[in-house]
Amino acid sequence: MDPGHSRTSGEDLADLIWQIEMGADECVRAAPCDWFALRQEEQAPAHGRSAAAGQRTAPPRSTRAPAPAPAPAPRPQAPILGTETAAASASEAAAACTTLDALRNALAAFEGCPLKATARNLVFSDGTPEARVMVVGEAPGLEEDREGRPFVGRSGQLLDRILASIGLSRGAEDPAHGVFISNVIFWRPPGNRKPTEAETAACLPFIRRAIALAEPDILVLAGATPAQQLLGTTEGITRLRGRWKTYDTGTRHIPCLPTLHPAYLLRTPSAKRLVWSDMLSLKARLSA
């Protein structure tokens, strides 16, 4: 950095926002310290009296550093399971659920995904469970982790506008105009990184069960991760988007439309025209 360059408040704010987006959203020290106790010690009244001057004098201050407070008990960590073990455990728990509420409770009790130990909240679903359209994204971000609902940050606000452009809303009570929203991953990966294979394996049975229980008429897959994981393909989202597929729940075949994730559109605004084309295709399918 140029020594002669003085930083502006805008640059400082940009750095802070970048750190938060990367997951540095908590301030911690190596050991806890009671700053209130230190301040009270510094402001304590003088004690003792000088024999010569007849004045009260403070006792000599100790130069020893205060003993650190005991460290808090560590938060229990979820067991790190292998991919096959995580998938088997999740499949068993998900299969036992007969309602979406039961599935949410099963997820809250599930200890097979390491992401649970680092996330603030379980992020399960939002919107109208009976809606004709279900949207599945990748994973919660910072805002979603704070609120416990999917797609509430900048990407979610853009998604709401995209859906509203064809008459759909997550707040609509009418299933014909409502949307049910969830993710493949139910806890925020630290720093918004890409979920690992084991983390995805631990969550995939639950989103599959959620789709089967919600029984949407149409499934919209926002981004590469849900499209690849739910359709069992390695094709990139730019090749998949806009092409109608079929998702098999085991008892039903649901028309499925992969499209670009709203976060990608925030980085690449020129791609909005592609998603608009996808939404027109979705609207036509709903009207058929």
C-alpha cells in the first residue's frame, strides 16, 4: 500500500463487508477476558493513609496480569461421518418422516452433518408448502443463517423479483401463485464455501424427502449444485439451464427446470436475459 495514501471510510467499509462475506463475522480472543473487571480495578478508590503527610494513599498496584477467566465449555461438535455412513443415517431419518414439520424436527435433531456445529441456525424452508412450484437452491448464506430462512439476502430479494415477474410469490396463500423454497444444504458452510461431498450426502436425503412430501407440480433448480445432485448429472448449469428435465421421487415424475442461481446474476447481470427466458418457459408450463 502507498504510505501516502489515506484510506477512506468507503474502503474500510468495503473491507469489512468482504470479511463478513468470507465468514469472519465474529470477534474472538485466544482467551476470554473480563474487561469490566479490569476497568473497575483501575477506577477503584485509593486505600491506606500516609503516616508522614496524613493523607490516604493507594497501595502499590500489582504488575501481574490478571488471571484469565476460565474458557467456556466447547460447543459439542457433530461427528464427522464418512460419505456412505452420513447418507445412510440421513436416509433412515428422512424416510421415517410423513410430514414436512416432522422432517424439519428430524433435521434439527440430526447430528450427521458437521456444518451444524458452525452454523447459527437450521435453514429448512420458506413459502407455501402446498404451492405448485418448488424452488431448490444450494446452501444458506450469512443472512439466511441469521434468520433461519432460505433466500432472504440479496440473492433472495432478486429471486423474489424474478418470481413476481411471472405472478409468483412465496407469501401467496393461493397454491397456484405461491412458491415453496428450500436448499440442498440446510446449514451455512463457513465462509459460504462449496459444500463437501460428505456434507452434501448428509443433507441430500432430506431435500429428496421434502420434495416427495411437498409434491409440487414443477421443480425449479437454482444453480449447479441442486441441478447436478438431484438430476444425477455432471453437466454444468450453463448447459442445463432452460432445458426441461424430469425428477423421479420414486412415486411421481415431476417436470424440472434448471436455471441460474440469483447470486450468479448479481455477479453477471447480463445473464438475467437467460433467466427471463427460463421464467417465460415456466409460466407457459404453468398455464398449459
